[in-house]
Amino acid sequence: MQASHFLSADCMDAAVTAAHAAAAILQTHALHRADLVIDFKMRNDLVSQADREAERAIVDILSQRTPDIGIIAEESGGRRGAQATWYVDPLDGTTNFLSGIPHYAVSIALVGHAGATVSGPDPLTHDTPLIGVVYDPNREELFSAMLGIGAWSNGRRIQCSGTENLSDSVLATGFPFRDFSFEHQYMPTLREAMGATRGVRRLGSAALDLAWTACGRYDGYWEMGLSPWDVAAGVALVRAAGGVCEDIHHRQPWPEGGYVYAANPQVADALDAMIAKHL
């Protein structure tokens, strides 16, 4: 695949096809949750055969459709591509899924690497999420985005909210659940957000938190201690929807390290400042 084709309908179609295939597997298993084989990777970190089968379906489709692009997936690992890499989370919200809580998603992103030419004559100066697809099978909502073109929900263009102040904002977040080493940094941000905003929600899927920020349901979102496949597609969505999505520490070109904040442009600076004072 030529580098100029990374931002293409073919790549988007491959991701959407893979997301639907994975979701079909998840929903079939959801009908028989009691029969699932579940492994414990570490405390509060579970993986089931549903995750593995859904991931296998995604990897098979992406490998066939885009053989020259690397793939890094949550359960099976993989390899980084020379110019671009798919980041795959077959089931974001595993605890919700295993508990029968209908709030989880398939998340697939294409990240272009520094030096790759994706549009126009100039190569990328840093790694950049190019395409994001997040599919919520319970609501049958497909969120998709392409760098420089836009973001959509079921084909309808979406954009971040117009809320102008942090005090009027509804924020999403995620609590520490597996790695508690940053709890002393996170908890003060939560306490401050509780008093400084209209409300804070914690629903248990980072991919959907970012997708809902992109479509204006949330005005902002922050979380710590995630993995790149949790956030890559959501970064593409928020940015394509006119929002800000960055590394909390402002060290990485996208929050690959899993310390992320996202918001509409009016609220982003205030959210960033609220978090920064506790780091």
C-alpha cells in the first residue's frame, strides 16, 4: 500500500468492516456470558474468549485488506509498521461486558508514523492518528473519523460541544482500576472536578468516553494509566470533531502513554490547568 493511500476510503472501509465483524462475535457471546472462559491477566484485568475471538477477526481482516500496515492489538501484541500501524482494542469495557452492563465498544485506529507521507508533499513530522473507528454494538452507533476530513456518527457529521466554561461542563473520567501508582495524582483532580463542573461521569469505556466527547455528549474527559489501543481511535475522533485531545504531560504528540485529556476548544485549557496543578 502506498503511503498516500493511508488516508483513504479503503483503509476506512477495512476498519469499519473489522469493527462490525468483531462486534457480531461479542454480541453472540453476550447472550451466553455464563459460558465464557475468562482468564485473569492481573488484578482487575480480565480477558475472555470473546476478546480473543473478536481480536482474531479484526486482525485477519486488516491483514488481508492492508498487508503493508503494522498491527498492534491488545491481546496478541503484533508489530509496528514502518509507516503506519493499526491499534486494535477488540473490547474496550471488558468488565462491563462480563457483568452484563451494555456499555462497551470495539476500537480500531490507524496511526501514521513520523516521516510517512499521508497527504500532500510533506511527510508527517510526528506520529499522528489518521483514522479512528469506535463501534458501540448495543446502541448500534458507529463513530468514525479521518484526519483533515471530519468525524461522523452513523454517517452524520459530529462536532464537539459548544459549552464555554468548565463550570458548565459535564466531564467523563476513569478511575484507577489496575495500576494504582498514580492514585495520588488522580484523586485530587477528581475532587476538584466534582466541585468545579456540572457533573462527572464514569461509565467504564475510554473509547466511548472519547467518542461521546467528539459528538458533544461530554464537554471533556480525562484519564490516566491507559494503553495506546484504548485511546488511539478516540484521539482521531475528538481532533477530527474540532476538539483538543492531548497527552496530560505534554510530552507526546498523541497520548500514546495513556495519560489523556480531551475537550472542546473552549474548555480544553481550563481542564488542562485543573489537571496540571496536581501532577
